[in-house]
Amino acid sequence: MDGTYIEREGAANAPFYLPQGDECDLFAAAHANTLPVLLKGPTGCGKTRFVAHMAARLGRPLYTVACHDDLSAADLIGRYLLKGGETVWVDGPLTRAVREGAICYLDEVVEARKDVTVVLHPLTDDRRILPIDRTGEELEAAPGFMLVASYNPGYQNILKTLKPSTRQRFVALDFDFPAAAEEERIVAQESGLDPARCKPLVRLAGKLRGLKGQDLEEGVSTRLVVYTATLIAQGMPVERAIRAAMVEPLTDDEDIKRGLLDLVTAVFG
Ligand code: ADP
């Protein structure tokens, strides 16, 4: 398949996404060549928004699945359900995406149960097929189908990591929090808060991220900075908004909280 329909449909309505590098080109090239893509990066740094943006630009429907430790292959593929006394087959999101030539985004794929990876393998190689054992079907992915998965390498959990045999089936893109100038633009755009008032929030986020690994497991996400700015734009006092959206979500430890609030005073005091 060549990439000729790239940006033909939906581009104008694509949700706002500020690129950090060449990730849009890479994603489009992968899509045009039916390559699956793996997005690596911390939570709240823009991965989901990026996929939504690219799906709209490429004019493909998008099925997003938030993976969790109980998610099984049947949840993705589908199952027989009782409807009005009859047993009917209902496609899961992955099967629908395969039939329609849509993009299927498996968010935090490492969380899912092991049988999920088995399903993904024949879809991520040349065959691009989805065997459905229950119905005996073997679906060939329609043109335009693309598998996208994300995971957060920051969670140091040996049990929950992608096996090389799985990860080596994907083109991988490394995501991180945007640089300060870009993050200011994103926060202003998303929250409606004046850019000059977003600047110190982003500076504070940078300082909080510096504590990752010492006091904090995860740095503050762009999502939380957007929440903080949104509360401020709604008229909440700055310190209250920061406490609610940039401090409390990060830790339950009172000592660490006090340390974080000292940082807030240093930036805003
Ligand atoms: P992830 O999927 O990495 O956990 P999201 O894509 O949900 O994170 O991003 C969280 C929020 O941060 C988005 O809803 C959006 O408001 C904002 N955001 C982060 N990065 C960007 C970006 N590059 N362009 C636009 N918005 C962004």
C-alpha cells in the first residue's frame, strides 16, 4: 500500500498535537508500509494524543484499548454473547479494527494478560492475520489496519516487561516530556490559561521531574500541568491548584509533600 491518502481526510479536524521531533513522519511512514509501532514513554507525555492526532490525519478510525491486568485475548478478539435468547458473536475492538482497516491502539500493553501477546504475533508479521479460534475464522487485516502499542519503561517491574520476541516486532518511538517552550505552548492551548502564567508552572514541573528516582517514582506529567492550569484558568488560587493537581497526585508521604511545597514556594514565592 502506498501512503497516498496520508493527510487527505480528517487532517483539519485532528486533535491538537505539538510534535516533539519527526514522530509524525515516522508514524505515517510506518502506516504506509504496514509496520506496527510501539510508543515508549512516561505516563501523561502525549502518547495517546499523538495516536488520536495521527489517526485523524491518516483518515483511519481509531480503537483505543486501555490494557489492565485482567484484559484477555477474548476481550480484544470478541466472544459469544446471549442476546434475546440467542447466542451471537460480538467482535472485540481488535477484530473490528482488523476488519475495517482501522488503527488499534493498545495503551500500556504490558499490563495485559500473557495470552494477548500470542494474538498479536501473527498480526505483526508479514501475514497480518488474526486467527479467531472460537469462530474458526482467519481474518486478513484490511488495508489501513495498523497496530500501535504503548508502554512505560519507567515502571521497573521485571514481571511486566515486553519480551524481546514481542518488542522486536515493532518500530519503536521514544517519547518524553516536551521541552519547556513546547510544554508552555501545549499547556496554554489545552487550558486556555495565559501563556505567561503557564511558564512558571512548566518551570515547576521541570524541578519536580528532577526529583524522580530520589523522592518520586514518576515525574509530574504534562497532563497534570494541564490540569493545574485548567483549575487556575477557572479561578482557583494558584497554590491550591498546584497542590491539588501537581503535588497530591504524586505522593502520599507527608515529608515528601512538604519538600515539594517548598519547591513551589521557591518557584512562586
Ligand atoms: P499518555 O498517553 O502518554 O499517557 P496523553 O496523550 O493522554 O498521555 O497526554 C496527556 C495530556 O497532555 C493530553 O491530553 C494533552 O492535553 C497533553 N499533551 C501532552 N503532550 C502533548 C503534545 N505534544 N501536544 C498536545 N497535547 C499534549
